[in-house]
Amino acid sequence: MQTTMIAILALSFILGCAGCAKTMDDMIAEEPRFTGIVREVLQNSILVQPLDGESVKELMNVSLDAQPGDSVCDFQVGDEVTVFYDGLIRETSPASPQKVYSVMLRTPVARG
């Protein structure tokens, strides 16, 4: 009886934790995002000018610190990127997403 109860609790814990991890597909399907052009590359962030038609209109300072391992971090001025974030914008100058989940390279500028 005790072994069965421990097995049920362990299985419940494992199944519960399995639903906690976000995959890249989850972020693409669910998280707020905007697409823009890299205007400047800084040490730990990039300045991104959102494209016309995006919900975000102003120049954004996008942190590269919290990138998942499969994100590109070697951006160049002129790259087109999509920024996945938590939907909250800090009112700084320039503005910045509060939490960045991923920055994906959409169209790289010609590299010479």
C-alpha cells in the first residue's frame, strides 16, 4: 500500500513538472513578440527598431542576457529579428521589454 502511494505521488510530481517547461514552440505560439531591424549592437543588448505595423512602435533596447542556449547572440546592424518577451515594456529611454525569452534572427544582413 505504501509503495503504491509513493509511486502515485512520484508519477504526479513528474507529470506536473513536465508541463512547467516552455519549449521554443510554446513561445512561438503563445508569447507576445515584435519584429524589427537591429540598429545598434551593444555589449549585452541590441537596439531594435520595430517594423511598420508592429504593436510596439518605439526603438527598443533588447537584453541578450536571458537567452536560451539555441538563440543567436551574434547580431549585426541591419539584421531583421523577432523578439519574444513577456508583454511588459519598461518605460526607460530607450524602452525595453521587461523579460526577453528569445531573439530569433529572421533575415541576416549580408555578412562580408
